Amino acid sequence: MDNFIATILVLHDNINETASALKKSKKSLARNSVSEKQYLAYYVYRIWIKYRKLISNVNTPSEFNKVLAYLEIPSKYYDMDVVYPLVNKMTSNENQLDYVILNIMNQMNKVAKLYSNPNAKEPEQDAKAPEQDAKAPEPDAKAAEPDAKDPEPDAKAPEPAAKSPVPSTKAQIPDTTPKSAEYDQLVSYLEGKNTENIIQDIIQLKLLVPNLARPAQKFDIWGTYMPYLKDLEALIRAEAEEQVLAEQELEDLPPELLAMLAADEQIPQQQSAGTGQTKP
């Protein structure tokens, strides 16, 4: 696992160095470093989330969830044992990508230190060893009692001391290396991940997931035009109500007035249909 962590950190440093060199030369219009970090972060995220139970047991829940937060994964998925899809959702914030990559490597490094250290609990055993040493001479004091009564047992007196020698701390310290089948699977998986294999894996990710990044500018059509649509709908409704009221007012007029209005409407129609002269 140490080689895998070192390789990821070297690739991350190479991306930064290449981006810095292109920035100084001013020959690159696109910031390819962001795209490279997105796929590197996605690559380590898939491994990290696959062994989330192992890694979350070693690290605190807040440390684990903070990585999910920087990936902008909804909080309702934090406690779910699922791999949240990041296609078209990966952040383009370079600082967040740096945090994700470095913190995942840091958490995996903590796991490696815990499960690969054979002396993880050795200080606790050393602290108990002096108590055993202090109790060991007790049989010698009891064996000395028969000396005053009968000198014959002197030859047999040392026997208890021979049967209870001073315990050796090294002999009593068992193998305290923590055991985990999931950790063994992770180590077995990462053994073949050298620099060449990791680069090939990332290239395959680019082919399989070409649209990883979230669109930089996403125009919200409904959010922008909905207020105008609501105003237009209110205007159309008001005009319809006014027309209904006007028709009702016409129906309430006396028949003589309605006839006069109808005659006034026919006069302009006759003028436009004739030669411009009104009929008597």
C-alpha cells in the first residue's frame, strides 16, 4: 500500500509541476491540470469508497464525511453503503480536488500504519511485565521456611524457583498486529498497482467516462423565465376578465341603444366597402 500511496502523490505533484510550467510559458489556453486531477480524484475515490468500512473504522466519521462533502455528494448518502455516481457531477474546483486526493491518501496511510505495525500494542505488554517480575521471587521466600525445622529440604528448596523462572517480556508478547480480511484484500489489490498500471487505469477511465466534469455554466431556463411566464399568465387572465365584463355590460344596455351602436359599426364598414361615399 505504501508504494501505491507514494505513486499517487508523485502523479499529483507531476500534474502541479506541469501546470506551473505551462502557466509560466503562457502557451496553453486550457487548464488541463483540472481535468487530470478530476480523473485522479475519481480513481482514488472508487478504491477508497469500496473499502469504506475499513477506512471509516480507522478514521473518524467527520474526516471520512469531509471528503464526501468536498466531492459535493449530498449528505443523505453519507451513511449509505453505496458508490455515488460522479459522472457529470465532479467538481471543477482545483483546491477541492487537491483536498480530496491528499486526504484519501492520508486516510489510507493511517490504515496501513495500523494494520502493518506488529508492535501496535507492545507498550501495554511492557507495562505489565514488571509486575510479573516482582511476583516471581515469592516462591523462594516460602521455600526458606523449612530450613529452620529440617535442614534436609535445603536441596529441594530451589525447585520452586526452577519451575517459576523470571518471565521474559519478549517471549510473552504475542503477535498483536490487528487482523482484517478486508485489509488483506485491499493490500492484495494494490500490490499490482505500479505507476504504469495506474496510468493505464486512468486512461481507461477517460475512455469509459468522458463526461466526468460538471458543466462549468449551466443555464437555468425555468428559474430565469418563470417570473416572466407568471406575469404573462396574469396579464392574459386579466384581459379575459375585462372582455367578459364588457360583454356583460353590453347585454345590460337597452335595445334602442344597442341598435344605435350596431348602426354606428355598420357605417365605417360601408365606407370601406364602397367608393368612399356614404349611402343615404
